[in-house]
Amino acid sequence: KPQPQDHENACLAPMLNKMKVAGVTFGNRQECLKRLRADKQAGKVVNVSMQEYSYQGEPAIKIIANGMEIGNLHTEDCDFIKNNQPRILGIKDLYIGYAEDIKTYYAKITLVIQNKT
């Protein structure tokens, strides 16, 4: 039988938030994603980071994987990150998929976010 404190701990467990990476067809990003996907499948480490910058006077966040810029977060995801910055514990995963029908690589990142206390 679950104890009351188990429920409290479950409520405090971090949440996972998946965000789509935009702009993946710009420049050489498809080639970068293809290489990163092969690296991941080969079991190599892929280091992912987010970097804030300004795009046409608006705040934006670019996604960098192993030193390669692979895209940006959508505006609403940037707003979420800005509004919840202290709660973001890190990036859990970078998922790179391939859409066979349109012959295009795509990416999603998963953020670990502290629940509100």
C-alpha cells in the first residue's frame, strides 16, 4: 500500500518537456543532423546545449549539438524557457528522426524541469 509521503515525492519529481527544433532544413543543418544521428546510433556521446541570442530584435534560442548549430526553438518554447529558467535542470535527450516521405531529418530535445513546489 502506498504511503502518503510516496505521493508527495512523486509530485516533486521533475517533469520532462519535449520541444521540436525548428529551422532544421536551413543551410547545412540536414548534413549535421545526419552525422549526429549516425553518431548516436554508433553509441557516441552527443553534447547538446541551448544558446540565447537575438533574432531580428527578438529573443531566440539556438540548439547546438557537438558544436554544430542544428536549429532553433519555436517562439512559444523560448517564452516558456525564459519564464521558467530557474526550474530547468538540463537537457535529457536529443532525438533525431528521419521523415522518409519528405526525406528530411528532424530533431526534438527533451528538457528536465523542476516541478513547482
